[in-house]
Amino acid sequence: MEEAAVEYEDWAPAIQVLEFENGKKVLRFCYYVRSGKLAPRALYIDNDDIDNLREEIKKKPQVRKFLESLLST
């Protein structure tokens, strides 16, 4: 549905909002490898990735909304 991703030479960390046919929305943390395929592994990001993803998330209102809801009480 919506994705905030940063592309590097060998990989692209991403945060996605997915919507299923029943209307349920979920937040997925993942990354793509050079071939463009989704990697079936844990996502590891460092401070540089966080800075770059932050800029992408600013452009993606649905991803931002989900992440803000994680921090709200």
C-alpha cells in the first residue's frame, strides 16, 4: 500500500503499510536484496539508516501514522 525505503548498493531497508482484502492494515519492517527480492531475514539498521529512513517516512503519511501510533500512549 505504501512503502518508505532507502536504496543502497546491495540492499534497501523498508517500512511498509500493507492492507489485506479484509481491510486490516499492518506495518512490516523488511529489506530487499540487490535482485529486488524481499529478504526473508531480520532487518538490521544503523544510525545512518535511521536518518535516511526518517527523511523517507516524512514523505509517506500512512507509514508515519503507524509509527507515531507506536509511540503514543
